[in-house]
Amino acid sequence: MLAVQSVFDDDGNTTLQYFAALGQYRYRVAFGHSLYLSVASATVGMVAGALIAFAVLKPEAPRVLRTLVTSFSAVAANFAGVPLAFSFIATIGSLGLLTGMLKHIGLDIYDMGFSLFSIPGLTIVYSYFQIPLMVIIISPAIEALRPSWREAAENLGASSGQYWRLVGLPVLAPSLLAGWILLFGSAFSAYGTAYALTSGNIGLVTTEISAVLSGNVTSEPQVGAALSIGMIVVMVLVLALSSLLSARASRWAVKS
């Protein structure tokens, strides 16, 4: 339906003008911002989430810590939209609680160039639900690492770094890639948090779709459909690349 809507005008004539409109500066910027935000937040979420999951799943880690992190992750991974935006505005906004506390000790983060209402600020906000989501995704894969593999590697003289480089990471690579793709898609399609935080002042593909569908002056559903097709194409390309890398990583794990 999106494909059909994007190539027919209001009179029912076939046209490619709506796809040609995607070459406008505002839409190029929107795709650039969305890709940057998605890649950045997904990468932060993957790395931080995997490290946290590994720390709490270590045999020597307190079991209560694992329970707390797992419970918090289940809640935080689903905490998004307007409530999440408001929470960060109240915490590290220009008049936020933490911002005010830092000012009292002589550290004004906004004078230093930071802004919550920017792409780096959105990356921090998105990471709040991306990291817990990665903890949930990667935990079963980390638990599946057999202690006997590490013992065998140590018996053969491998250091901790060699074990992770030659055994641990190759085994976890497909799960890490799958988790990154899920985080990328979650950030790429997010709308409520970004709109509530920036009021649409930062161009993202999702906010641009909203603008053309509910514009105060004109409504251009065909352009919205073309933008949606563009998002689908991006996700298909990312999934194809992920599938290729995952297949190679799986062969690497088997060889290792």
C-alpha cells in the first residue's frame, strides 16, 4: 500500500515526483540524522549492555545483583516516549535537577557545549532503553558460554585476552550482531521520545513523516509514503549486511 501510494498523485496519475522529493535538503538531513542517531545509540547499547550482562552473570557476582539488573532492564527497556523525554528534561535539561547540582559545584554542562536537545543528547536518551534491551538480548548467549571452554583454553596456555579474542567473541558475534540490528531498528523507528524532546526541531525521518501527514498548511501523504519506503530500504540493506556478517561470524566461531 505504501509503494502504491508513493507513485500515484491525487488524480490517480503515475509519478515519481514524491521519490524525487526525497532529494530535498531537509529529507537528506533527516535520513542522515536518523542513521547517525541509530548507529550511535545501537553501538553504545550493544557495548555497554554486553559488558553489564557479562559483569552480572559472572559466577562470582552476587545473585542479588543479577536479579536487580534483570528486573531493572525489563522495566527500562520498555520505558520510552513522552515519559522518558520528560524524565530527562527534569534531570539534565537546562533547568534539570542534575544540571542544577552540577552548577553548584561550578560545572555548567550547557556552557561547555552540551545540549539535551541535540543529536548527542538524543543519543544519551535513547541509550537509556537501548542498554537494558541489550542486557536482555545478550544474557542467554553469555550464559551459554561453557566454563569448560575457558578452562581448556587456560590449560593450553591462553591468556584471558586470547580466550575472548579466539573463543568468546567469535561465539558471541552472531548474537551481538543480532542485538545491534534490533537496537538499530528500535532507534531508527522511534518517534515519540524524539518529538517530545525536540518538538520536531531536529529533523528525523519519523518526525518528517509526521510533518507531511499532519501539516497545518498542506498534507502530503504520498511524500510520507515515499519516506516510509526509504526507511524500509535502509532496514533491508542493514539486515542484508547483518546477515552476511553473521554468516561469516558463525563460520569463524566454528573454526575457532
